[in-house]
Amino acid sequence: MSELIEKIKEAGIVGAGGAGFPAAVKLGGGAAEYIIINGAECEPLIQVDQQLAAVYASLLLETLDYLVGQLGAKQGIFAIKEKYHKAREALEKAVTAYPKLCIKTFPSFYPAGDEQVLVYETIGRIVPEGGIPLNVGAVVENVETLFNIHHALKGTPLTEKYVTVNGAVRKPATFKVPLGVSKRVLIEAAGGATVENPVLIDGGPMMGRLERSPDGPVTKTTKAILVLKGDHPVVVSKEQPMDRMMKLAKSACCHCMMCSDVCPRQLLGHHLFPDKLMRLASYQSTCEKDAAATAAYLCCECRLCEYACIMQLQPWKLNQELKVRLKKAGIANPHHNAPEKVNQFRAYRRYPTDKLVRQLGLSEYYHHDAPLVEFPVEVTTVTLLLRQHFGAPAEPLVAAGDRVKKGDRVAAMADGAMGAHIHASIDGVIRGVDSNAIVIERG
Ligand code: SF4
Ligand code: SF4
């Protein structure tokens, strides 16, 4: 097992979406009964994992089986939505060769890909408040992360990323690109924007990060680039200042509890009631003696509460702000209850993705096919951020003028520090190194 963890660490593998948690730390964190592969891809418009699963089903299952054996797990579960037909068929055909593996399917709802939701959907266990899947014997890894682990086991470091380019572009597509390439190059490769003054979202429309400039580099966690017009409702929602939202909440929140009714963490039995936090913040008092600002720590920031709210308020934004303030004040999460059962109505309150897409104003893009195609551009410059993972930045090992080959380690983590090594993604010459990034130019 230590050899496996060492290879994954050496290759710089991190979760291929979300916060970019180092895979070696997650897999080396302790004994797990179940290894669950997260193929939910629940953010609308992203089409990476479902295509990887369809094309590389055998390779992925072989790697999962290897992990199950090496980590001494009881079972490996590949979790995927029912509607990803091609991936499902390929996986169900290939899985018969692996007695310790199974395929688990579920309907299309949001946020099915939340780790804690996925753990309940697949093995019926509830992760405790403020906990991680390992607390209930599970480790969850993303499909693309598993794909990268396959290559790490063969000694190939992480230098490439699969990215869906979707939304207001002429030819939506999914590309394999070198890490560090400018997002502008991907948008051009997808035929360019079809709207004036476009903006982009790095990730999905719900949890992705809004970027006004297309010149940022692709990182290990860039799963999608969504192009939208600058005044699209998704953009307006993400940009609305917190104080304006709270002013609206004071006059508009009718305490209907719709936000709490759909909250995925509340539905798992966690003591998170966004309506109560909104009341607490609006009036600096609450009728509920057990509502505390620290409950914000239980929020996964999926933003679903905003789309359940008939007044279009944003409890998630309040929770985000509360977490920042609590951390600044040195107040840690005090909530660690382990619910024994989920909300009795959970099965009926899973939020359908189709409905969410309509509310997001993304219907015109939802049925776009973004096929996995060859990237048509020879990339000449890459900017490798030193922090493209959870934890501390990596430390540069190169200086301007050095020649590097694709796969060479160019930045490393100090011993014991949380993070991941970074490798050159093209052959070339180092053109610049600073505290933020390393620039390589082909030549
Ligand atoms: S759904 Fe909206 S209006 Fe209803 S309690 Fe929640 S924040 Fe208030
Ligand atoms: S963002 Fe809203 S719906 Fe999602 S976990 Fe937080 S409070 Fe619940």
C-alpha cells in the first residue's frame, strides 16, 4: 500500500474537481470498507466523467479493483446516474470480470455528487455532521481522479486535464489539454463565444467560480469552462453583494422554510436549517433557541437553497460569510452529531436536475452534446499555478532559462506539507517563476 500511495503522491494527483484534495492523503487516511467512485457529475453542462466512463470503462474498473485489493476494502462501487446510458452500458458489461466491484445507479438530482449525499445513496450510511466519508468506512474519488491514478501507477505524472467547454460557444466540446493552458485558447478551440461581453465560469453553474477574464490558466481542478453573457442570471446571482442580499432578506424572507426543506445536508439529518440562519442574521435574534451561527459550518455551499427560495434569497451566501467570520474569530465547528436516520421525506425532496436547469436559465445549453474530441491547438505557453490544490503552494524547483521536458517535476511540496507536486505539462524553457506561478514556453 505504501508503494501505491507514494506513486500517487509522486504523480501530483489531486481530486479532479472541487477543492483539489491530494489523493494520496485521502487514500492513505485509514482503512475503508468501501471505495466509491463518484460519477454523478451533478453540475449541469459538464460532460467529462460520463464520457471517460463510457470510453475507458475497463481501464477504470481495473484500477478500482486494484485499489480495493491494495487498500483491503470490502467493495468498490462505481456510482453513476441512470441517464448516462453509454457509460452505464460500458461499465455494466465490464464489471462482470470483477467480483468485488459493482455499479450503483441513481436518478438525476442535484447535488447527487456531494460526497455525503453519494455515500448515503450508495451504502446507506450517514456521514456525521462536520465529518468525512471515512468516518463511516468510505473513501470517495472522482472518475477522472481514478483515471489519473491509473497513469500514476504506470509512472506518468499528472500533466493534462479533461475540460468541457459549454454554454454560449459555437462548438461545445470536451478536450484533453495540458495543465496551465489559457482558458481563452479552449474557448477559441470551441468556436468562440456566441454572445457579446462573455464571462466564464470555471466549473459548473452552481458551485463554479465566476471569472471576468478568460486569460486564467487551466488547473488540476478545472472541470469545465462555461461561457455566459455578462448579465446572465447565474452571473448576477454570483455577483450580488452579501450586504444587498441581507437587506433584501430583512424585508423579503417570509420564513417559509423552503430552503431548509430541500437542503441536502438537512435531509441527511444534519442540524442545518438555512431559514433559521437567515432569521438570525436578519433580526439578530431568533425564536429558535437551538439555532446557532456555527451551524453554517455544516453547509456544503451547493447553493440549492437559492433556487428553492421563492424570494430568490441566498442563504448559502450568508453561510459562506458566517464561516469566514467564525474562522477569523477562532471559533471552530462544534457540531459533530451522528444522525441515525435521514429526513423521512428525503426521497421525495431530491431536487430534479431538469427543474434546476430551467430555473438557472440554462435550458438552451442543457442538451448540447460536448463530445470528447482531439484538442486542435498546439499549446505554446503554459502557466502552472503553484497552488492548484487544497493546502499550501508548491515550492519551485526551476529557474528562468532552465529547459524542461513534459513530466519533469517543476515544483514540490515540502516534507509533511499538505498539497501536491507540479510537473511540466509541455517541453520547453522556463520563462518566469514567481511566488504564484511558473511559465513555460515551448521551444
Ligand atoms: S426559502 Fe427564502 S423566503 Fe423562505 S425561509 Fe428560506 S430564505 Fe426565507
Ligand atoms: S448551500 Fe444551502 S442547500 Fe446547500 S447545504 Fe448550504 S444551506 Fe443547504
